[in-house]
Amino acid sequence: MTDASDLTGWRINNEPPVMTKRYEFESYDETRLFVNALADLSEQTDYFPNMTFNRVQATVTIFTDEKALGEKEFGFALATDKLGAEYSKSAS
């Protein structure tokens, strides 16, 4: 079971239940590769986070309609971190 203790660098709020993390990249190409990989993950999992990005960073916000973040959200965050590790120079 995945929970918040499995994650690093995510800002987690309980009200409303939301978590956010920013990833930084060396170039726009790396940012684009990460964003595209995250879009593929979203299609595979049928979970669609909020995402903003610019030339060298992307911010991912994971939310739920439930009263609290759960295994689905924490699992998606962990999968996002794995993608971030592939493309990111640092996650903050």
C-alpha cells in the first residue's frame, strides 16, 4: 500500500486534500518529455492531475474529490516521481 511516507518533496494539504510538487529540467526538451510521459501515465491510469509548465519546470498538483488523499493519489505521485527522476535535474 502506498502512502505519504513513500513520497519525498510533495507539499501535502489536508483541507482541501491536495498535494503539489515542482520538477526542474535542464532544457525545454526535457520538460516536454516529462510532460508527455506524464500525459501517457494519465491515460493509462485514468487519473488526470493539474499541471503547469514553462521552459524548464513543471508543477504537478494531485487532488481528490474524496475527504482525504488516498492510495490512488499517493500511487500516482510515486509514479510521477519515477518519471521525474528520468527527466529532472532536481525535484523541489
